[in-house]
Amino acid sequence: MAVWTVGAVLSWSTDYFERHGIDTPRIDAEVILMHILNKDRIHIYTEFDKPLQQDELSRLHDAVKRRAEREPVAYITGHREFMGMPFAVTHDVLIPRPDTEILVEKAVARLNKMESPVFLDIGTGSGAIALAVLHFVPSAKAVLVDVSSAALRIAAENAAALGLTERAEFIESDLFAGLDDRVFDAILSNPPYIPDGDIAGLAPEVRDYEPHMALAGGADGLDFYRRIIDETPGHLESDGFMSFEAGIDEAEPIAELLRAKGFEVSTAKDLAGIERVVTGVKVH
């Protein structure tokens, strides 16, 4: 009977992923194996000859099969790192991505110049944006809004795990609908921005597994930007700001929407040189 060691299953998983067209077969195999064994990468490579137990092999087989069917690794392991912090994720929320860290960094820089700011995160999903900002701006408080009660439960769990519950408030709402006349120092959002016609062409990991309502942004991808910008002025303090993550080629149209409402606009590029974050500052 063959003995399946750490090294053997890592090699087998990598080969299996390669045959199924996975873009990062070795990395995915490592991450899944680390999750199954509850070990870090160093332990994986220092225990190459250690045999796996039968229950470990069974769970590994299930996880590898799911990944070969193009389910994202983050949904298989149940978490994703963002801004150096662990976030629980399920199929009810988008998987946090490195591009979104640009939005957090820009918001943190502005909010740290304010005294005890209160900000709003629209479409919070896993809570990654708001909770990362709270972590790096100790004086801040946040209101996290999502139309999905399931997403809000995940965000609340993440807040508790990160010790941020006391500074976070969770409201189930369609944008500003449940906020009455509350006013904020800043409004942040990574709204749905994929044009409806582009959804079918997305990678299967995104198209088939991530929540559709968190992706589809209307015919041109800008529906939610229009709604948020139209409703923002009454909810934003003078000299407050709003910052969005933007899709490819969407930064300038979003900037124009903001300028039409009297905002002073700036943009920031991601590591690929794409204009990824659009910020509007409310002026008197």
C-alpha cells in the first residue's frame, strides 16, 4: 500500500492542478496542504517525508477536487489575508484582493489627519476595507453597510476576530436607505463595477463562485457609482471625502460624476499602473 507523504501529495496535487489548467498550481497546492495540516510553509518543507493520516488524505482529496473545478482557494480554506490580517470569507462575500489595499492605504492617510473620524463603508462584504482602516486608524469608528444579511454576519465575525467590534456598527441597508440623516467624515466603497455584458467572460473562479450581486454594475459598470454619488452630499461632512475602487477604464467616468457634484478629484494607480482609486473631496 502506497504511503502518501507530505512531499508526495504536494507533487501529486501540483501535477493534478496543472492538468486541469490552474494558473498557479504549486502555490495553490501548498496553500491547500497548509490548510489541511494546519501548518505553515516552513513546516511543510521540513516534514516532506511525514505520512498523512487517512482523514487528512480524505480532506485533501476533497479540497483538490474543488480547486480543480475552479472553486477559489480562499473559499476552500475559508479565509484570505488582506492588509496583513486574516479575514474569513464564504460564498456570500467577494474575496478581498490586493488592488483594494490601495483604497485602504489612501483612506488611512486621510483619516489619520482627522480627529476621531467616523466613516461609512458601503457594500462592506467581508468587512475587509472598513476593518483594515479601523486597524490602522485607532481613533476612527465605522458604519458597515451591506444589502446582504449573510455578508454582514461574516463582517461581524471578522470584526470580533480582529478585536474591532466596539468601533464597528453593522447595518443591513441598500446604500443609504437605512441610515436616515446620518453624516460621515468619509464614505468608502468598492461597489459592483463589472459591466453586465462582461460577466460571462470572467474567469470561472469569479463568474461561477463569487456573489453575482457584488460584481454586476449595470450596462456600463457605473450604476452604483451614480447612485452613491447622487445620494452622498447629504451624508458627508464639509471637507469630508469619498473614495472608490474603480474597474479598468472607469476612473475618469467616475471622476466626472464627482466633479459634476462639485467634488475636488484625485486618482491613484495600482501596481499594474491602472487608475484604481478615485477620491472626491467635498468643498464648500
